[in-house]
Amino acid sequence: MANVRLGVIGLGVQGGAYSGFLTEGKVKNMVLGAICDNDPAKKQLAEEKYPGVPFYDNYIEMLESGDVDAIVTCVPHYLHPEMGIEAIKRNIHALVEKPAGVYTKQVKELNDLAAAKPEVKFGIMFNQRTNPLYQKVKEIIDNGEIGTIRRTNWMITTWWRSQGYYDQSEWRATWGGEGGGVLVNQAPHQIDLLQWICGMPKKVYSNVKFGYQRDIVVEDEVTAVLDYGNGATGVFITCTHDIIGTDRFEILGDKGKIVVDGSKKVSIKRLVKPENEMSLTMDIRDVMRSVMGGNPGEIYSEEVIEFNSVWGAQHISVMENFAAAILEDTPLLAPGSDGINGVALANAIHLSSWLGKEVELPFDEELFLTELNKRIAEENKYPVKQ
């Protein structure tokens, strides 16, 4: 095929953005093949904005229409695995939005099917993986430039949302409709980056507040302590009620430290020798000199890099990479199978708070689903999950 015909499922904010990128010719080797949405009002909108593009109110019909080679799922989180599975079954390439799903049991079904059909491409919209800043940070870690990780800290509280935001849709901020709050809606990109760059923790202990500062039943405040199993620890903090907000990511290694501010600037301090070696070779006079205004250059070198970000460029990069994977077998920047890691970490954070104890990874998936279904049943708005 000359171009990949992408079917956009869900003509909301993201679906509208992707449809716009495609019709404006911003995505190399990809065109808008069809649009699907079960809201009748969206049909008229699609006809006005994307004349001539086939419209469907049933995504199965779109998958079987012959109009699309691939799909992107811009729908509520619970539907991502289901739609990915139905697409791959029909040899339609699937690009799922984040998160890959709400709970690992359903995501595993999607991953297993995708693994059995490697000729069908399966990606996930982890657009932050195309961010040059985070690619640089991962490169530094992978190259061992700051040594073995000792501690990670990420405070990402720039997700302020008003009560009106939660009130706009009945499914939003519900256990049965959305599957959670900030951990499944706003923060999945950071959760993915944290494990992509630093690896998955072995244990999680969390303090999660549900409806702390908003009239919702799901989480709007999260503090999680991570145990990587080798002595290294981490702290992940996020919320939706900090109108000022902070985005600061620190990674401490035995050979240096990385600090990311605002996802725009990264400072890399590389020690002249490993910290353990300094501890063994520096006497008290060296220590006093270093901590009382000495020459930092005797301890570390510093590199500061600032990055500019263009809205939409990262999403376009994922879409172009996805098209290249289909047409040229180019490796995926964000393989869909990776999505389960972020879901597992979010699940573990939820489960630790629900049980009031530390949770080991991998955790009991059936126990998580039982606890999730308890909360869905209490809401009495949606059927429990299988």
C-alpha cells in the first residue's frame, strides 16, 4: 500500500486532533480512512469537517468495511483492549491510546493475541517516548553514565482539573466508566516513562486519597513509595488539585544525578569518581571544603540541556512510526505490549491503598479485579468486569 488508511474510533478531542493531522497531510504515509463514533451528533460534524470520509456508528462494521488498514482507539479506557483485540483478529493494525486498559487481566488478552499475530502491528500512543528530553535521559541511564540507580523521585502535580471537568461526562471519574482517576487518566505517560527509563519496581506501598479535594469517587491524590528490590527506592506523587503544579523528576545514581524540570530542562551532574570511592578516599578536610563553598568541579561536571516542544509533534511522530512499521517493518518506538507495565504499576498503587499494605509485583490479578468490582458495584452505574 502507498499510504496507511487509519480509522479513528471516537471523534472527541484526541480523535479530532488525529483526524485533523491526517487531513492536513501532517502524517507521512498515513491518511484518514474512516471515522467511527456512536454519538449521532458526531456524524454531522464529521461530514462538515471531513467531507467524503466514510463514517460509521459501529466500529466492527468499520473494521470489516475495507476502508481501513489500521485503527486508533480514542475511547474510554475499558474499550482499548476490546477494540484492539477485534482489530487484530481481522488483521487490522491497532494503535491504542494510553492506558492500554484498566486492569492487567484484560490487557494480557490483547498482548497474547498480538504476540500470536506478529505480522499485525500493535502500538500504543506513548507519545512522550518520542520527546527528545526523555530519550536523552533514557540514553544516559542505559549507557551507565550516572551508574546504578539508588533513588527516583517524580512529583508531577501539573494536572489541575476543576470540578466542572469531572461533571462534564457521566462516565468520567467513575470506577465502572473510567476505571480510576489521575492514575488512569492524566498520569499514565509519566508512569510509563518512569518504568521505561528506570525499570519496574518489585514492591509498592501507597497512600491514595479518593475524592480528597473533588466530589468524585476515584483518586485525585497519590503518593507511592517504590522498592526496586536492590536497595533502590522511589517516590511517585501526583494529583489533580494543585493549581500551581510541579513537574520535577530526579534520578540519583552512584555516579551522578539527573534532574528534569518542567519536562523542558534536564540537568546532568556526573561525578568525577563514584560516590563510594569518594567516601573511602576523602578525609574530613576534603569533605568540609566540598560542602562549604568549595569548587564543585572537583566533585562533578554539569551539563544542562533545554528542549522546546511543539504541540502535536510527538503524537505525529508516533503515528508516522506506526505507519513506517506497517509499510517498512520499522521497529515500533512504543510497542503495544509495553502498555501492560504502566497498567500493572497503576494497579499495584491502587491495590496497596485498598488493602492498606505493601504489594509485590506481579500481584494477584484476580484479587485486584475483585477489589475493583467491589467499587463498581458500590457505584451501581455500570456492570462489573470479567
